[in-house]
Amino acid sequence: MPGVSLLFAAGSRPTVADLQRLADTTGHFSISLDPSAGNTEGQGWLELLITGLTFDLKGLLPSEGARIPKFEHAYGVPPSVDRNAAEAVELVPGPHLAGGATMFPVVRSLALLAARLSGLDGVSGVVWHAAGACSAPDIFQRGVVAWVEGGPFPGLGLTSLETDANGGLRSRGLALLTGQELALSADMCADRARAAKIALRLINWVVEHGRIDAQLAFSGPGGEALVLEAVENSTIVRVVQGSR
């Protein structure tokens, strides 16, 4: 199940009233179900509506916060953000989307709603679970909104890049969108900055055009020839240096 968590300092998680205020002020989403209505103690969650789809937001005050997700990658998050002292709310697809929670429109709407919620007061980080990545709220918001409006895919945030056991570079989180992860061979990764640039360009292309099931020739950001090939039962797209 895809999910995203918003981190807050202890005691500063939002309430139902905070969500209603943000929805009314921006018009970017609406509250489709408030189970705490008429219940003074509250139930700590809301059903939110965006792009015709509903998502559950859990961990609101005064109820107990959601679990703190693990993340190994941080983008623009200041050192002052202490995951051990943080609290979280969690956003996931609603129960009626369970059968299609990983469909592209659902994942994109989940990211967009998380971007809109990052405008809540006190958000210190946005953790996209599939990528194991925590982004600063402004970085996450700008990247996702720009993507939804036709810009490049925010490769560092909705995916991340990791070094594999052989010294190659591998994506994490891309499979949520395409069913495949990207793997650059070790001989392409001596220059890590160049390898990352190639990987991010390829990730953007694959998200836009869909999964790869046949060998494909591709030009890298510097014009270099690359060959992409689906391997390991088409779960991995292997990238190797090609020849002109």
C-alpha cells in the first residue's frame, strides 16, 4: 500500500480544525468524511477528497500520532529535524481504492494531496514511503505540483538512488509507478554525479512513457549512448553504456 507521512515536532500535529481551515483557505482539497463530527473526543482521522479520489489521513490530534516511517534519504531537510523526537500523520489511499492503490492516477493524486498538506503549519518533513525519502516540505510541494502540471518528475523525493552491492546505482520507489526499478551498471558509476544525472533523466522518461519490456537505445544528458534492457522477469531495467 503506498503511503506518505508528514513529520511534526512533538505536540504540534494538526487537528481536524487545522485541516478544515487549510481546505477552506486553499480549495485544493475537501474533507469528505469527518468521523469525529459530534464526538468531542475526536477519532484522529479524516477522509480527504482530491481529483475525485479519497484518502485517509491518520494521526491527528488529540489522538495518538501515526508511526514514524523509516527513511534513509533526506532532501533539503535541516539537521534540526530529529526523527526520534518527531511525530507523524500518515496519508494512505482510502479502503475503496485498495484494489487499485498502486494505479498511476491514485499514486499521483496521493503525491499531490501530500504536497497540498505540506502547507500545514509546522510540517518539518514529508516522507514518501516507497522511496525511503524525507523531503523538506517546500521542496516536496514545488516538485510534485510542477510535475502534476506538466513539468519533470521529482526523481529525488518520489524515488531515491542507492548504491548496490556491486557499486552500481539503483532506483528505489520507481516500481510503485512503473512496476520496475532502474539499475545502472558499476562501470557507469565511477563519476557518481554523472551517474545520478543519467538515472534521474531515465526515471523521468520512464515515468512519462511507461515500463520497458524490450531493449531500447537512449541518449543520456551528455549525448552518451545508453542501452536499456528489462531483466529479472522485467522487474529491473538494466542500463549499460552503448556504442555509437
